[in-house]
Amino acid sequence: YGLGAPAPESSYLNQEKILEVAAQSGADAVHPGYGFLAENASFAEAVQEAGLTWIGPPASAIRLMGNKSAARHLADKHDIPTVLGYDDADQSDEAFEAAAEKIGFPILVKAAAGGGGRGMRRVDEAGDFVEALASARREAEAAFGDGTLLLERYVTDPRHIEVQIMIDSHGHGIHLFERECSIQRRHQKIIEEAPSPVLTHAARERMGKSALTIAKAAGYVGAGTVEFLYVDEDNWFFLEMNTRLQVEHPVTEAIVGLDLVELQISIANGEALDFDQYDITISGHAIEARIYAEDPIRDYLPAHGLLQRFDLPKSKGMRIDRGFCSGDEVGIHYDPMLAKVIAWGPNRSVATQRIRRCLNQAWAPGVVTNLPLLRDIFGHPAWMAGELDTGFLTKAGLPVAPPLNLKEGCLGALAFQFITTTQSAPYSPHTPVGWRVEGTASHTDKWRSGDQLVEATWSNKGDGSIAVELTIDEETTNHIVHPLEIDGDCLTLAIDGVRAKWRILRKGPPSPTLLDGDWIYVHTGTAESFVALEPRFPAPIGAEDEPGSCTAPTPGTVSAIHVAEGDAIESGQTLLTLESMKMEHAVQAPNGGTVAAIRVEVGQAVDQGELLVRIDIEE
């Protein structure tokens, strides 16, 4: 059943259309999942008014706990510690500035109506505060339809620990222990594990009891998550409650052996939980990693495009939940999460080994992903030691630009070219001499990966191998490559006598030979690379390529313009703000100078690479 156009407002946020489809399909219940309308109280009411069963908490509980200010007051009422903050009705900039001065910097600006990192800004200095308020407000209104904000004292590098609760309609509630979600970017989780590697039994019981206390006080029924900031066993604070199933619920399922969705459905049907708190025990350790189409090196900008392949190997102890398959298009309208991989093991070490193996073998050519970052995290000594907090990535020096593996990329591309060309047209006069069966002439190509250029001079040795001279960063190496076989996307070759099997994929129009601009993706089993055949005749420079051009880093909508034509600006100054996938991205000046022309207006949709601002560069 189609819901409408891809834009969320026309599909997954269209309440009337969803209820219409529910009626057409003969459904008798609606499960909201963990996005879009999952925490929308009016939708819960609409479902029930339509005579359908709502598989979620009561609308009153969603409305109460979905408002962070109200949730903070409820926690205070029940003696659950909260962080010093401001959540009054006065939403003027002046009131916020006065409150921020009392609380002290650094401070956290948060959207009262939502989560997932949207509408959240850390502010370290008073001079940046007003703009952070405006930006958080815009993002909150775009994501949740509500620009109400609150302030909290920024707790420096705590752990982020959340407790899974389940309460039936008869008042019986249990907690299913905790998940640690400390490794985050943009205040959004990317790795979760259960149980936490540091929580003691006593702290676990106290936090679990607090989670149930506040949930029951809210009249909660169903599955929910109560989140805490954890400094140490004696210092932890209520953060918020998510009134839905969480993305990371599989790690809890893995350690307690329960199906949380099944429990949600049974509770929605009025059934009572048939077990008590002490019937549940922790078995082993589970870890989840979220695979996103985004570029960690470019401030986690969401990526889009065609997923040429998307391979996630499944092995013992692994669960794969995916939203995309090979050949799918990653669009610009939704959260860029492609999949989540979950590893279970008898202990944390084994679970880590299993998830590392899966991520090392994962392959997603076609769009930029965070796979290299995930691999780096699980190989980092601080992860191994369980030394985690919300500042983990910064402290660990991550993300780092993944190695380009230029040598492997070029040698794989040449081997691919040798096999495909000699098999398809070994004697053709149109085949370059070096590739013909009898050809021995040397030939030079240039390959590009990112900003780096590689020169490859090669010749057919006549014995099924090719001699290759690679020049990378003025360093030259020589290799003998035996391209042996291509079976599907598996390339078997020997490099300097060492046999290997690599995954390989070509991106380009059908042709027996590689054409200018064709891409070759290579996966060696532990690393991946991609190289493009550099055109022999470069394309003319367009307006967007000229010095002083500021272009869109991602598709999106212009939500704010911060400069005017004629303004003097500095390099790195924010020129405008783009909204993409309900997140805001600051577009900064590549050079200092004067704003010569602004080519867009607020509300305008732009494509990646589109010219936004022209700058006259200062001499």
C-alpha cells in the first residue's frame, strides 16, 4: 500500500493516509515503530478513535513524557535526580540568556518536544548562545512541529545509560536492565551495548527502580526507555524518556531472551506479564552498531545515491536488521541509517570479535558510509577497556580519514581490466595494445581517489601477468600482477607471488574496456578502496568550481541566510544554514573576502554541488 510522495509530510507523517491504508488492508492494530509518529500523542488518539488497537503507551503518557520540561518536573517530584536547568514557559531570548548566565557555560540547548539529537546544541561561550537558540528552534520546529526549548547544564563526558521498562495494563512492571549508548555523534547514538561494562548490581537496581517509578507515575503502559546521564555510582541524572521502542532494542532481546515486540503486542491486547523481575537474568553480552550513509570526515553529512552493493555477512551470534539491499537508492528525505548489526557473545570480548568480523567484511560501494569509523571504534584500546563516555570520539581522535588503499585499488582495477578486456576482445584492433594477447607495449593511466592521483605504467608480459609501476606521492613501486579469475564480483589474483581473493565492482556504462571516469571498488576483506580512471581530457571548469564558489555540501533546503551581499567575511564564517533529513548543517565560507552574490533564498531546495554564494576573495 503506497502512502504517497517520498517527502515525510506526504507519507509517513500523513496520519489520515496511514489510517486510510489501515482500513483498506483490514488491519486491526497499528504499531508505530520507532520513528516519525511513534511519539505523537494525537496520532495515538486518532488510531484509537478509528477503532484500532494502538500498540504503544497511552496518549496521555506520550504527551507528558514527550515534553522534556514536564518529564523533568515529574522526576523532581519523585526525588529522581535531574541536571540543573531551565524549562519555564517564558521562551524569549532574554529569559534564556538570563537563565544561561545563572546555570553557567558550557550549556546544552534542547528541544522540549523530541529527541534523536535534533534541536540540540552545545554552547561553550555566551557569544554563541543566541544563534544556537535560533538554530535549535528551527530544527525542532522542522522535526517535531514544536520549537519549545529548554536548557541544561552540560555534564562533561558522562556515560549515557538507559533502562528498558515494560509495564502491562494491570499495573505490573519490570525493567529489562540497561543499555550503554555512550558512543555518539551529533548527540545521536551509533553504538549500543548491553549490559553496561561498568554498572554494578546495586547501581543497576537503583536505576531500574527509578525508571519504573517515573514511568508508573506517568501512567505508562507498554515498552519504554528511561535515559540517564551517569558520572559514577553515586552521581547519575534523569535525562528523558522515550515513549516507544528504541532502535537498539535488539541488544536487550539478545541478553534476556525475550521478544520485546511480542510483549508490546500482548500488552496492547490487554494481557498481563506472566513473569516477575527476578525471573529475568542477564545472559552474555550484546553489541549493536548502526551503519549510516554519511561522511564522518565531513561533519557526518548525510550521503545519498545508489547502493551498488550492500553485503553484510551473517555468522554465529550475529543478527542483521537492514532497511536497504543492493541496488536500492538512498534518498534525501529520511534518516540515513542503512542497517544495524547486532552481535551476541558469552562475554564482551567475544561479542566484540564477532561484530568486528562482520564490519570488516561488510561492503557498501556506491555511497559514503560510516563503516570505516565503526571499524576504528571497535579496534580502539579504549573500547576494549570499556572506557567510554559521550566524548569518546573526540578523546579517541576519531573520526580519521580512512586509508585510501591506493595500491590495492589500482592493482585491482588493472587486474579487472586485464581479465575483462582479454576475455572479451583479445585480438581486436580497437583494444589497447597493452591489453591484447600479443601486445607488450607499455601504457600509462592515471587514477584518482579523493584528492590523490596515482600514475600507473603497465605492460603485458605475455605469460598471463602484467608488470606495473605505480607512482603515489612521488614514491614509485614495482609489482607483478597475475589476474587469475573473475567469478561474479570475486577477483582472484596474485600480487608479487601472494595469492588473494578480493571483491571488485565497476561503476560505469557497459563497455569491454574501462572508460574515462569509470570507478572501480575493491574490498580486500579487511579494507576497501575506490579509484576512478582519470579522464585524459579534463572537463571545462564550471562556475561552481571557480575560486570563491561556495556550494551545497548535501541536498537540502535553505533554512537561514546569515550574510548579505557586500558583507566582509572571514574564512570559516557561517554563510547560511541547510536543512537535510531534519538536521541543520552550517555552510561555511571557504575563503575570506566579500560576498559578491547570493544565489539562493530561504526555503529554496538545492542539490549537492549547487552554487550558493559567490565570494570575491581578498588578496
